Amino acid sequence: MEGLTRKMRIDCQSHIFPDAYIEILAQNPHPPQVIRQGSEAVVTYGDVQTFRLQDEAYDPKRKLKDMDKAGVDMALLSTNIPPPCMLAPELGKSGAQAINNAIAELVDAYPQRFAGLACLPWQNPDEAVTEMDRVKRLGFRGVMLYSHIGGKPVDAPEFEPIYTHAETLHLPIVMHPTVPTWGEAIKDHWMIGMMGLQVDNSFALLRLILSGILERHPRLQIVMPHVGGILPYMSGRIDHQTEVLGRARENITQPPSAYLQQIYLDTVSPSPQALQYAYEFSGADRLLFGTDHPWVDMPRFVRLIEEMPISEVDKARIFGGNAVALFDL
């Protein structure tokens, strides 16, 4: 997009939740489902997790106001959870298209402020490939992948054509957690949100590595949110398991850390120590600024990058330069 420079701030994790998609969620015959209560929508995962979707939280005018306050120039828009890959197969396509159409409208209305990351009906691989072609024509900059596909692992063979097509179209895949299939075990004390989401998403990325998907698709670009979940911190142990003990080496030719260090991490973490570790682990060229708006104090996430003890050149890469290159902005 014209006018972008490497000094700009581009938020690579920013969410909306379209009304049209809420109506489709309400039709889902099993959890996750949605119940409308006035201006709020209550999302339920049965007795495992519930949360409220407040319309004003996702108001694009509020998002633009918050971006202006924080000095954020552009946001890549996506929908967080529950994703359309959690819907019954007959609703997957309509759910994904409801999200993507809403994002496309916002990008058309504010082309200098917003860009799109598309949802796919992963549970229907043929439809996912077709939708990928459609959103590519609409100018979307990447596609979303969640930590499981309606309970199926992300490395199941049936999903390989989707990875193949994403690589062919040069569409980065941006990962995002969703409520784990094992959420029942950690539903007490709000541990799903505190830790379970990141652990489950880390398992999903580890599956992409150990199954050989990243080996077979070397040009596939992956973005892992929240400074890599737990994987950067466990990388030494994981490599020991494969390289010393000889476990899970069937599908890979390099240590898992070699694949992990080719993945982009976003900076959505309130911890300066975690940000510094991610910087040392992945390098400035593999970090993308993000906020997880609307559930955060956006200026705080800007300050965390500004206060890192790194060069201004590296800060510029993290704030926007890397995103411009990766997403062809």
C-alpha cells in the first residue's frame, strides 16, 4: 500500500467480530454457540468456557480512535474466537464468508488504516481452497489458522492441500489460539485464558514442525502470536528429544529449533522479559508488532517496544518494516 514506510506502526493482531457471523454462530447445533442478550452476545463452549461479546468493544470507530491515541497507523484485522472452523461443516463456508465480507468492507472504507486476514472453512478443505482464491482476489494479506480444526489436529493429512495452496498464493498463515479440546481439565480458576490457549497453540505449531508440513512447504510463511507461546522457552528440550534421543525425527531433516526460528512471532505480551527473550531467540527480522485489540491498553504495548534496549533500526523493523515485507503492504 502506498505511503507505508518502515517507521510506521502496524498492528498485526487486531480483532473484529461481525454481527453477521454472530447470527451464524447462533445456528451452530453444538458448542461453541452464541446467545444474544440485548447489545451483548454470550458465547458458550458448553460448561467449559463462556464469555461476552460487547458490540462497542469491536466498533471500528473505537478501534480507529484507540489506534490514533497509541500512534498506530494500520491494523491487520481478523476474528479471534470461536472461529468458523469450529462450526458444523454446513455452516463453515457461510461463517468464514460472513467474517471476510465484513473485513473487506472495512478495508474498502479505510484502505490506509486496515488490511485483512481471512478466516477459512478449514473443516471443508475444498471450500477452504476456494475461499482462499476469493480473498486473494479481494486483496487479503494472509489467512488464519487456529490451534485445532473442530477438534482435529492441524497436521491431519486432509488439510495438506490448504497449506499447499497458501504456499502457492504466497499468503502467510497467522496462527491464533482457540479453546482447547482438553479445556475441561483446566477450566477452573480461568486457567484456559491464563495459560491453556498459549499451550494449545504451541502444540499446534509443534505439530506443523514435527509432522514435516514446514519441511514439505519451505516457502510457507507462518506467524505465531504471543511471542511464540511456550515454544521458544522449550526449544532446547525439544531439540534434545529429537537430536539426542532420536525421537520424532521421521518427518524432519533439521532440529525443530531451525524451523521455529524461521517463523514470525508477534509481540503481544505484557512482559518486557518475554519480549527480550523473543528478540534474542528470533532476531529483529522475525518479530511483528501486535496488540490483541480490543482487549488491551494499546499504548502500553507500544511503550513496551519503545522501551526495549535495542536499536532504533530494530524497533522500526518490529513496528512496521517486517509487516510491510511479509504481508506485501
